[in-house]
Amino acid sequence: MANPILIEVTRGPLVESWHRGAIAVSDSEGLLALKVGNVSEPIYPRSAIKALQALPLIESGAADHFGYGPREIALACASHIGTEMHTTLADEMLHRAGLSETALGCGAHVPLGAAAAKELYKSGHEPNQLHNNCSGKHAGMLATAIHLGESTSGYWKPDHPVQRRVLHAIEDMCGERLGPDVEGIDGCSVPNWAMPLSVMARMFARLVTGDGLAPQRRQAIQRILGACWEHPELIAGPRRTDTVVLQKLPERVFIKTGAEGVYCGAFPKLGLGFALKIDDGAKRAASGTAMALIEQIYPLAPGLPHQRSIKSWRGDEVATIRSSIFLEDALQTLKR
Amino acid sequence: MANPILIEVTRGPLVESWHRGAIAVSDSEGLLALKVGNVSEPIYPRSAIKALQALPLIESGAADHFGYGPREIALACASHIGTEMHTTLADEMLHRAGLSETALGCGAHVPLGAAAAKELYKSGHEPNQLHNNCSGKHAGMLATAIHLGESTSGYWKPDHPVQRRVLHAIEDMCGERLGPDVEGIDGCSVPNWAMPLSVMARMFARLVTGDGLAPQRRQAIQRILGACWEHPELIAGPRRTDTVVLQKLPERVFIKTGAEGVYCGAFPKLGLGFALKIDDGAKRAASGTAMALIEQIYPLAPGLPHQRSIKSWRGDEVATIRSSIFLEDALQTLKR
């Protein structure tokens, strides 16, 4: 059966486009506070689990060894927009581990931020791997390998110890075995493992509650989450959705976007995690759904980056982005 | 009922995202050679009908008056990527009508082509209205107003004579009255009218067959289609989907993309028009479906721009874009 329509895009008197998807909100035991659509099929979390991919960086002792503080840890969890603030810090992380940009395996791409891309070209430079939105994550992975005396060659490959450690941390956090049947390769070349949205949501509830986790793991997680709330501008960039939410609701909402229409996060005060996926992968629908969910929990939250309209190039509002009646009704059933 | 899944995006062993949509292929009488999903609901054609929006430019005599040849007419039908070739020609069209860039009402945006945007910034310039992908269409509209002695003020508004003429030409071509109940405003600020995909497909069949049209209209259409096949590089830009298809299959396929997942076109030798819309508005799925349709009609067509994979930033194929089994089966039933 098709997932329900969550987001509608209207133009004039008509609905022009519509986005289907699924949402799971869970406590740390797996009790679902909300279930919309099919939450049982494996979904790649993509970049939404960068906070979990950063666990070995802390737990191996590499972060402490190289003197990485909250800023470096935040960047390791980031899908950043490639401003100088981000690239300089990624470069510094590499230098402290005795490496440089060429050690990265993530590949280069034009900065995600339009202004950053413009500045780069105006200055006559070309994008390098530091501009890749995952450069902080990769710098952290490399630091872990160096600290543990491993070869950095092919550190992004699924069978390299760096990625095996990430896999084991995620398996431990989600309580599932993640084999080749759910393994895909992300755009930045590291492996990513699919799991049901229900499991993903439970994992994020455990992340913020620490329920059932060893003290060392809980401590590592606190450092990671604390770093993200302390330096939200590093997680994405100025005025970006994730950055603004972390700025507006520190310690109340953790949130991270993933490619192909994924959003994961958690509400620590409520002990709930969430995971959602738009079938077609549209970012506008994923962030619209995530903002609607957050507004259901925190209706008085000021200035959330909830895009409700699309403007013409002249600047007039010509289209709207809105929650479907189905989504609105479903959110109201959310057991708080 | 949900439209069927037409395109799947896979990663590793799993389908990561999927796109639903509808397709109509029709002859000039409205007999459907193919019907996939719901083809009866009104859909905005957006830029897919630029060839029709250009009819008054020819039929008013404005094109002849200002000496617009096939290049200028092609640009009036274009969603171009904003290279210097495109902006210079749009500027020249305006100058011949005694106007300049400031007369345009389309608004400015960064060139759609990444290379064009990069060149622009490297040269230290900012985008202006000539870089808008619709600047050729707007220049043609302005030329029509000037030629007919009308004020150019607000020429983009639904009640301006320029847009009324466009409306009447489209109403005549589609055989339907298009009222405020189906009127939306496009990103470039001119009105756009929604119609069922079945009607849109029939309209494109009439466009290429001329069935039931007055001789003057047929002549105008021949100039427009001829211009697009003669100068495909102006319609979009080098290596762009529409440009490559027009280059590879001149006089066999007419094709034009529209925003929010629309594709329209026609197969003149078969007397068939087509129109398709991806529910969620995704371009990758719209062009994937359009290429699958063209390959069904012309299976031996060489080098169509059919994107079948997504690469990592390192350059490895990590995901695929493919037709669903449903789409493949449906296309095989197409009555040629």
C-alpha cells in the first residue's frame, strides 16, 4: 500500500505536487508514540546518523588525543555548507592528526551553500575535498585511524577497521545486525546501513536518553550532543534548517537531515526519538514534515525555519508548501 | 488511488526512493495510445508549453517585424541555462524591439547551468534578468506588445493583452476554456493554466500534425518547431536533456521539460503527443520517464541523455535510476 501524502505543494487554486512518506516516533523501548505509513521497511539513514558515526572518534580516545573540542566534534557530525569557517576547521582537524586535504576520501563538490560557492568562484578557487559537506566526518574518521595506528588507505571502505567500528557502534545502538543485505555506499563513499524507521526512531530515543547504554557510551554521546547544541552553525550553516532548530531549541530537540528525504532526531525531555523518510527523496517535504512534527511538540517555539511558500523570481508568493490534512490529523494523535 | 510507481532509485541491494506519476500519449483526436495513472486531473504544464506561448510572437507579425529568425524564435521557446550564448541573444532580441534588460519582468536568478554560474561569478558579475531561463520567452512577449503598440507595463500579468493572447492561443490549441479555476502564476511571473494530461497530450499531437488548425496557425507552428530542431542548443544548453534529444532526433521527437516534474512532447511521424507528470515534481524521474518513452518509440536512437546511475563524489557508481517494472510493462502496451 502506498504511504500517505504528507506534504502538498499548491499553486493558484490547485495542488501541483505532493509527497508521500512515513514517520516513526518511538521511546527507547521501541514503543511507538506515532506511526505514519510503512515504518517496517529498511531505509538508509544517510547523513542523519552522523552523530552515531562519530562515536568511535570519542570512544577510541582519538578526539582527546588530538585535542578536538566541541567545535571539532560538531563538525564531525555535520553536513556543512562549505563556508570558510567549515573548511578551515576541517583542515585543522586533519593537520592535528598529521594529515592534509589529500588524505580525505570523500571527494570534492561545490559548496552546498550558494553564497559559499559564489565566494569560492569569485576568489578564483576551485572546490576541494574540504568543501565536501562530509569533510568533518571524514577528518574524524581519519583521526581515529591514525590514533589507533591503522593504515589510512581506503579508510572509507566497508571492511576497513574505521568503518567496522562505526558499524559495531550503530549495531549496538539500534540492536540489530546490519549485514550486506542492507549495506549501501553513501555519496561520500563510506558505507551506510538501512534499518526500519521504527528501529531508527528507537535508536535516536536511546541516543538522547542513554537507556540501556554503558556509562562510557553515555558519556561519549553527551559530548557529541552537547557539541552539536553548542555549535549549531557548524552542523549545517547560517540560516540552514538544522542549524536554526538546534539554535532555537537546544537540549529540547536534536535533529539531523539525511539525503533522499530523511530526517532523524529526538526530543530528550520526552524521551522520544523520531525518523522520517519521504518516498521520493524530496528535501522540501522532509524538512516540512520535520518542522510540523517539532511544532506539534513545541507549539510555541519561535522562528523555526519552516518554509511555507515558494516565491517567483520577482519575489511574489506564487506557491505554498503545506502539511496534508492527513499529516495534521496524524500529528494530533501523537502521544506526548 | 495513488498513481503507479514509474521510477525507482536504488542503492546497494535496496530501492531507496521511488517516484509515482501519470502519462498520457494521445493522437490529435484525443484517442489515447497510452494511459498510465490519473490523466484526468488538471496539471500545470509550466515551461513545457513555451512553444505554444510563442505563437502570438509569430502570428502577430512581431517576429517578422523585428527580424527574429530561427535562433530568436528558438530562444523564445527555451528554458535556457544562462550561458553567454543565451543571454547575448536575449539581449539582442530586446534591443531590436527598442528595449533593454530592465524591461523584463521575469526576475533574475543564478544561471541554471553550473558552469555558466561559475563563469559569471569568476568574471565578478551578478546574475541579471537575462540569465533567467525564461528571458527569451519574456523578450518575445515584450516584442509582441511593442509591435502591437501596447504598453509593456505589467505585460506578465494575466489581464494584460500579451497574456490574453497567449491564453486564447492555448485555449484554441487544447480545445478547452481555461479559467481562474485552473490559473496559477509561474516562477517567471506569467500565468500558467492547468489541464488534464490527456488534453495536454492531444494538444501536442495537434501541434505536430496541424490537424484541424487554420493554415496561418500551421505555418506559425512549423516555424516554431523548425527553429527548435534547428537550434536545440538554445532550447536548454549543451549536454542538457532537451537539447540532446532535439539534436539526436530532429523532426522525430519534439520535447520540452516543465518545472515540478512535467514533460511534454510529440512524435510527428506517428501523429502522437505526450504529456507526463511526476507527482512529487522530481526532474530526475520526469526525464527518466520521458527517455524511457522515447526509447520505446525509437529503440535504436543513439546516445539519448538517459541518466541511469548516480555517482559518489569519488566518481564510483553508488546508486541507479531505473524504470519500474510497471512502467516497462505499460510502455510495451503502447499502440504505435
